[in-house]
Amino acid sequence: MEQDYLDEGLRRLATDPGFRPAGWTDRDIRDFYRLIQCVRAANVETDLRNMRLLRIEPHNSGDPTRAWATLSSGRVIDLTFRYSGNHAAVVFGVVTVEMEPQR
């Protein structure tokens, strides 16, 4: 699956090995890298949703194309799955504290 980013910080984190976002722990960064690697390796959305270690949950909006991925620290990454013919992509976004899902 391809990747796209709504947040420039996430894009930079994914592409610049020396970048460390403010407030992110080393564990957060490792978890995010793992998520990206799994997206690259996945053929379809269900490949990702079935990987328990990614902690992907349905989005609280009920939209089947959206989901949350929770990192070890509790930081939440918003995922939107997009399809165009045989082409699949995941769009990553940052969930701010005000937007985080109620658990």
C-alpha cells in the first residue's frame, strides 16, 4: 500500500531519519516506523487491521475507511484508507489531544 500524509511532521518523520518531533519519545518513533513498514508490506487494508501489534481500531465516526492506530505511549495516529482501481493508499494524520477518541 502507498502512503500519504496530512501532517508535514509525520511526512518528515517517515522520510528523514534524523528528524525527531517535539514531544515524541524514542518508543513513539519506533512504533510509527513499525506502522509505516507494515503499511508498505500490506497488500490490502485487512492485512493491517488484522495485525494486533499495530493496535488499529475502527474510527468512532463509523466511517469504514477510517481507523485509529494507537502507539505505545497512547499517541493516536489517524488512518484513512483510499482506493482507486487496484491502487490502495493509507493517509496518515495526527490526532490532537482534543480529538483523541474516548476509551
